Amino acid sequence: TTTTTAAAAMRASSTSTTTPRWVRRAMGAPRGGRVAGGGAVRPSAGRGARDGGERRAVVTKTFARGFAAAACGGDDDEDEDEDATTTTTGGGGGASNDDDYDDTTTHATTTTLSAQEMAAYDREGAAYAASWTATLRESASDARALERALFDAAAKDGARRGDSLFDDDDENADDDDDDDDNGGGVNTKKQNERADAVRRRKTRRQWGKIPDEKLPRVAIVGRPNVGKSALFNRLTGTKRAIVYDEPGVTRDRMYVRSYWGEHEFMMVDTGGLENLPRNPASAMKIDRVGGIEILPGMIEAQAAEAVKEASVLIFVVDGQVGLTAADIDIYSWLRKYHSHIPLHLAVNKCESTTKGEDQVLEFWSLGDVTPLGVSAISGTGTGELLENMCATLPPPPSLEDGEARGEDEEEEDIPVTVAIIGRPNVGKSSLLNGLAGEARSIVSNFSGTTRDSIDTEVTDAYSGRKFTLIDTAGIRRRTQVKSGSDGAEKLSVGRALQAMKRADVVVLVIDATEGASQQDFVLAERATQEGCAIVLCINKWDKVDKDSYTMNKYTLEMRQKLRVFEYAEIVYTSALTGQRIQKILDSAHTASQNHRKRLTTATLNAVVQEATLWKLPPSRNSRKGKVYYITQASIRPPTFVFFVNDPKLFPETYRRYMERQLRENIGFPGTPIRLLWRGKGVEKVRK
């Protein structure tokens, strides 16, 4: 007997007499057999026929459900019991055996399904496929949620360990976490972390935009030779302060902009405190420091000014020497007169791994301050010191509180950096104090008082222009510096020469009572090599006996001695009386404008063409020099490139002639200019 299935309808609708192999496999036909168009299964001579066993043609319900149901991958074992099967047995309906199979003819009868039954089967297959697809989607969503949960846990562990495996600044991060229903708490925490990262990025972009006067100040104080300048260099990441194994090297206040984490502040280095500066006028004794006699009260007055304007204090002591009476006096003075300022105790020189912790124990006796062992040489403990210091800093000022230094500032609003250079004891510090309007640098009658390069922000009261003035140490001749007994003088000269590299304009100060010397010429030449504009300042003009022609005669004498720098403007001043010191800023501004001047190629070629008509280029070996054109390559200082046939045809005299023509027709007062000569097609001309 044969049970009717949906496959019979498919076979009945087939117009071909031969069914493809894959259809026979799906219908369960035996290997080697063919399904006829009428539905009968014809056994062919195959393995089953030779064995004489019972032959069955099983048609599963899966084929009737269609290809969509087949894709669902249902369980064949469960459907096998309930599926309708078409069984072909031997004739007579008896039990088939090997003998009967040879004598019988196989027949199969089929019954066609109705359209309603076919539609029911199709709906059942579609529902089964939809449910199975939903199950797969839920499984994929659960796996995705688990993966993201593990990722967030790893990110949390990495942040706690300080790893940098997860970059908050990645703008292309995956934002699909909002679709996850199982990780709402994790997503909220991650969103908060990203918001903090955005806030930190804003802070970094605003670094350097807050004016210096708005930043909180952190002053480093202590007695001499405890390592304040070395710690200052370590905390700021610079080498601005002079470090020398000798007490009293640092004398003036030094300000450097510094950063740590999300905090920005101004670090201040001060000189050593010997006599407590309650009243600097009472400390009138003269001490000899580094072979130079100075008044210690002046150094302490500078340190007292730094303490007064500080927001946080770092009190530095020597861990190798231990607690001294001077340390106790300074600590008592700070707590008595400046108790409102947060104080941090840094025990320096604790780089020893065996004795470092023991050196700190003695300083616990000071009282309500926690000593922290640090080392300015190795950097031990400096990170913890900065963390503690930043925790006590006031809130950072917003850009609305003061005028921000934005990126869209014009070049005229950028402060002009002016370095004050000269020989010792010519009045450089006096000029700085007169221009700044305060006692910014220590001034004394002894040469070599200034050691460090001191930067000071100055605003012109009349024009509102901003300048950065750099006071430098006096520079003596090289042989005198080498033969001198002051070891710190070499470091001071090095800082002064570095100030030239940072400056736009160099003000060369010359003593009017002595006149220009060979050392002044060397310093002016060094400034020209660095590409700086130059202003000649004749100081102490009040000490010169003058008449109606004195200034003109002095100017001619200066031009003869410094004839190479005839483009520099000369200013006659007196720092003691303040005579014409304002003109220094005006001349520096003019020189800075010419230092940044840029001209068009057409203008330059017009000047050069006229100059070549007045004086033709020289000839050599029947070869005549030709100037094709000229262009400006750069500024600060202005640099021009001459394109010629052969640079060797133009001697130094003709090059100086071209420079004079550029200055006379265009004008570059106060700034040097550079001329570069480039050959064009030399080999072709020779051929």
C-alpha cells in the first residue's frame, strides 16, 4: 500500500518522464531507480535489486513545504514518524522476502492533495522558517551583548591599571551601544567616560590661550643650595634655570609656564632665603657669593614677592643634611605670615633606595605638613608631588575671565620678543626695570649680578603693544670667561646666547662713557647670524658731557666702528633717569615690522632691473653674468634668492651693491637681509 503525500502532486504536475537526480534524492527514491511521470517507482538493476530486499520510496513532508521550509533545517528524526511515506512492497500484500521479490511486479498508487492542503503546508513551512530566523537573531544579539560586556570590563580594568589600550580620542568609535538592551548600566558609564574625555580634549586645546597673569602661580622656596633650581627644571621639563653646586647662584625670580594632567600653572623659581625678608632694608650686610658681592636682602625681597603672589608653595629642604635651624625659621615664617597658602614639603636629594625613606622621618617634627621624599636628579617622587600640588590649586580660570590668546590673532597682536644683550654692568637690568615699571631684576653696582635669563611681559602704555623682554647676563670675551674663577659664568653666558635664538629683536646695550668695543661688534655679529633684528641702545647718556653736536658726532663714530650694522637704529637713553627709554620699544617694534616684511616678485625684479642698468654684472673669461630674476624665499629675516647663470661670476662687491640697492629702494631698517645666489643652466652655458 502507498500512503498519499504532497510529493505525489509535484510528480503529477511534472510533464517530463524523467526526474532529475536531486529530486529523486529528496523524494527518497532508491539509488539507480527513476520516478516516472505517473508516480510509479521503477527499480533498476542496482545493488538493491541484486540483494532482493524490500524497496521503499519515502517522500518527506519537507519537500512539500517548499524551499523556504527546507532552509529552516528541521529535525528529520522527529518528522520521520509523522511523515507520510509511500511504501512499495511485493505482490499479494504479504511479507516480502527474497523469493517473492523476484516473482512480483512493483506498483504504486498516488492521490493528489487539494489546494487548501497545499496552502496549509506552505503556511506551516513559512511559520517554521520565521520562528527559526527569530531564534537565530536572538542568539546573535545575545552573543553581541556578551562580547560588548566583556569589552567594557576589559576597558575598565585597563583604565584602572593605567593602560593605553583604549584611546578616548578615537572619533571613529562604535556608537551602536545604544541598541543593546542588556548593557544599559555599562553604556551609561562608558558615555560618562567619553564625556570626560571630550572635556579633557577641550582643556588641552585651550592650553596656552589663557594669559600668563591669569594662571595660578606655584613658588618654590627654601634656603640656598637645597636643589630648588634643579627641582624647578625637573617639574617644568626645561633647562631654563642655572644649576650649579654653589649657593647663591639663583637671584631673580624666573617664571615658566608648566602643565600636569589637566592643570596649567606658572612655576616660579626663587633665590635662597638666608635672612627672613620681613624687612629687606634691615638686611644690609654684604655677603660674597661666587666672587661677587651682592646684598642678600635683594634676593630675599625677590623671593618674598614670589611668595606673596603664589597660590601654592613648595618648601624644599635638603634630605642629606637634615633639618636645620634655617629650615625651621623659614617654615615658621611661612606658617605665620602666609598660612592661607597651601604648603607642600619636598625633601630633596632622596634618590637613595636604602636611605631615602629614613631621610624623610626627621622632617615629620615640623608639624602639620606631610614631608615627601623627592629627587630632582632621578625624578623620584616628583609625580606624586605634582599630583598633591594640583589637588590644592584653585580652579582654572575660564577664557571669559580674561582675554584669551586665540589662534586667529593677527601677527601685530603677537608679543615681540626682545632680548637685552651687552657687556657686564652696562645697565641692562636697569633698563628692564624701567620698561617694566617694577623691580623685576636685581640691580647693583657690581658687574655680573644677573645670572639667569629673565622673561618679563611688558605692555606699552601709549600704543598698547605687547613685548616679551629678556634680561640676560653680561657677556665678556671668551678668553676672560675661560680664565675666570666663577664657574657659573659659563652657564650664564650660555643662557644669554640661547636668548638670542628665541628673540625677534636684539637690543645691544653700549655704555656711553666707554663707547663701542670689539666685544660689542662680536655680539652684534652673533645676533646677525641668528637672524635677529638689531637696535643699538647707548645707555648712561646722562653721564656724557654734551653740547649741540655731541649726539651727531657720537652717531658718526658709532657708524664707523660698527659700519657693518649701519642699518640698525641708534637710541640714546638713560636708565637711571628714564630718559628716552620708551623709544626702545618703538624702535624694536619698527625693526620687528621690517623683520617680517614680505615683497612681491614684481617689485623685487623692478628694483634689480634698475640696479643692473646702473651697474652691469661683471664678466670673467669672456663670460658675462646674467641675473634672470629674484624672489623672496622667507622672512625673519627677509631672504632673497637671485637666479643667475653662474654664481661664481658675481663677486662679493657686486653682492653688497645689490644689498644696498634693495635697502635704498625698498628699505629694511633695523633688520639684516640675506641674499642667496643660485645658478641656472651652468653646464649648458659652458657647452
